[in-house]
Amino acid sequence: MSRMCRHVVVRGRVQGVYFRAFVEEEALKRGVQGWVRNRRDGSVEALFVGAAEKVQAMIELCRRGSPPSRVDALEERDALAEEIDLCRPGDVFSVLPTV
């Protein structure tokens, strides 16, 4: 089973619509590590670490969004070391402060 570490930025109506909590809940269900946070520009960014198929499933969930959200665009790339370092020790998945 190969592991993957991906960073995503989701744009649209994704703040104030349960998006971060939705991502956290789904990641915990799937055993995917990482974090999610709001950005001041109105987007949400997340980092997913885990089995490739589980990470891909999380990216697809972000593409669809939480029930009240509207996803207009999703950017995806390999995660950078400094983004991986934001994972909090002891946490499986974290909701980080807005940047």
C-alpha cells in the first residue's frame, strides 16, 4: 500500500458552511492524517497524509464539498516539508488557525 501526502486549496463558498468540520470528520473516519484551515482570502486549505486511495478519496470529498458548500475550484499538489511540519504531534487530524 503506497502512501501519499497532498496539499489542496478549495475555493468557492467554503467558509461558514461546516466545510472544515466536514473535512476533519471524514479524515478521522478514514484514518487520514493532516490538517485543514481557513485562509483570509475565503478559501480553505488542507493537507492529507495516508494510503494513496484514502488520500484520493479525501480529495474527491473536497471536490464535492459539504452539503451547504459550493466548490468552484480545487488546486492539488504534492505537500511541501513546511506544510507537513504543521501537523500537530499527537493529533491524527487538526483544524488549524486561519492564515
